[in-house]
Amino acid sequence: MTSVNLGMPAPPPPVLAPRRKTRQIQVGAVGVGSDSPVSVQSMTTTKTHDIGATLQQIAELTASGCDIVRVACPTDKDAEALPIIAKQSNIPVIADIHFQPKYVFAAIEAGCGAVRVNPGNIRKFDDQIKEIAQAAKDHGTSIRIGVNAGSLDRRLLQKYGKATPEALVESAVWEASLFEEYGFHDFKISVKHNDPVVMVRAYELLAEAGDWPLHLGVTEAGPAFQGTIKSATAFGALLSKGIGDTIRVSLSAPPVEEVKVGNQILESLNLRPRKLEIVSCPSCGRAQVDVYELANSVTEGLEGMKVPLRVAVMGCVVNGPGEAREADLGVASGNGKGQIFVKGEVIRTVPEDQIVETLIEEANRIAEEMEANGELPEGEPSVSVS
């Protein structure tokens, strides 16, 4: 009997847990909350008053898959630049405000999608919440209440002795209650800490305390390698339980790298459609080819390809054929040659020195077919080593 394709949509990929139900807010055109996909944020490293440089970096972040961008606003010159940046950016802009409450109002009036406020270091912040809430409501601007371990209110530090999960949550819930007292509910909350264990517990407690959308972050996570591990560990622990509505991977690295890591974390948890994925073995004494060089060459050759394609680059006869057969495109290498698989079938066997060019050729052919069928999504390639 011949099967007929009725054009039914494919079922969504499985996730570890359903999203925690939250209220919904808007950051510009991007929805934040359980009714929207988890979004990826980053922050510019330019001086905000250098409008050209800031917009250029925002464009690079947008191209890398960033959904929302934050810009610093420590001076009058930065505040004056916000209207132009907010208008010309292709993704919503959040103004990052510390110390000076006047910049909160400037950012709201500038048309920013949201304003991040840090109650612990803004002078007499609680005394101005009524005015801030009214201004934000009038302009359709959302707020992020950002509680950080490094700038916790002194009263809470004295009460708890240090920035414990309970201290972070008490601060956040208090500030949330003040906004809600004045009828303002368009805010999300973050309770960041540099220790993933403390951070995870704080978000778990916060998720139990209310239905606010939550922005996840391990603050001051460190250089690229360390920060990636800490962020992936913490985000994985929370997102796997359905906790988290928008994320920022904080790295001592170019902001585009933050976005790549953030997207990869979401893709790994099936919270964002997977793009190009290179599956390569870690190599061992069984390998009969240089797996490192092979995987790197294939990754470089496919850079910029925007297809949901799983490519397996395997170096021995133990796991190689099985992994290559399970992938959309793959190679099982050994004895100076490689078997090329497409959709589970061996299409040819090529000498070792032709493996890379053959994989790239087949990947491009598959991409062209997908493009012709209207299946080509936006995104960047990613590398996964297993």
C-alpha cells in the first residue's frame, strides 16, 4: 500500500518539562513569558553614545540570532543617544540603568522596549516607583527588576549575612510588590549570582513565589570556556524544569559568542529549532583518521550554512556506521577511506582525502533542495561534540 503525504505538520520535538505558566509581557515586538518562545539576549560592549559603533554591534548580534539587546546608559550622552538607537535597531533595545534614576525616565521616553533597573544601587529607588510605573505604563514600556548578588540592598545583606538565594528572592519580591501596588505588572525579574548553585536555587524559590516571567543569568560567569560551562549547567537545570523565559549568557568574550552559546543551549533542550549540528566523535585509539582535523575542516567548510541538518563525522568502525546512518549526512571513516551516508543510506565510498569535499558537496546539495522546498530557516551553524 502506498502511503500518502497529507501535508500534516510534524509534531513538536519533545522537551523535558512543560514551561512554567507565567504572565505575559512585551519587550518591544518580542513577547516574554510562557506564551512565547524563550528568547536570547546580549549586551553591547560599545559606548552607547557612539551611535554608529553601537548600531553596528547590534546588527552583528541580530545576525547571530539575538532577540533582545541591552545597552548601557551611565551618562547624559548615552541617554541622548537612546532615541536614535531604539528607533534604528532591528531588535528591541533595553536600557541598562544604575545609580541615576533620571535615566530610567529618559529611556522610557526614548522609546526603548524595556528598562533594566537595579534597585540595590539606584538612589531612593523605592520612593520613585510610583512615577516610574506611571511613565512606563504611559509609554508601553516594560521593566526588568534586576537583583544582583554584587549590589544587594544593605539591609538584606545585614539580615542574611551574604547574598543567599533567600536574600535575592526577598529583594525581588519586595520590589515586585511595590510595582504591583501601583497597578503595574509589565515586568520580569532576574536574581543573578556568579555561583550556579546559588543562582539555580534562587530562581526555584522565585518561581514558587509568583507567576512573573523570569530572565535567567549567571552574572560574571567568567571567560568563554568557564562561563559557557557555568551558564549551560545553570540554565539546563532550570529550563529542563520549565523555569525561564529569556536568557543572557554573560561571558568575558565578544557578545556574539554569548548569543551563539545561548542559542545552542536552547537548541540542545529543544526549546529552539535546531540548525546545523556537527556530531563528531572525541577520538580514541580505535580511530584510523585524524578526527579532530576532519571535524574542524567540515565545520569550517559548512560555516554560514543555515539548514536544520545533522552531520556526523565519525572516525572508527565501532560507533561510526550507526551514528552516520542516524544523521542526515555522515561519514564513517577507516582504513584510508570513508563511507558517505545520506538519510541512512551509503551513497558512495571515497578516499580519506576526499571526505571533506564530498560532505560539503552533499550538504550544499541538500541545502539547495531544502531551499527549493521552502524549508530553509534563519540561523547560524553550531557544533556539538559527542
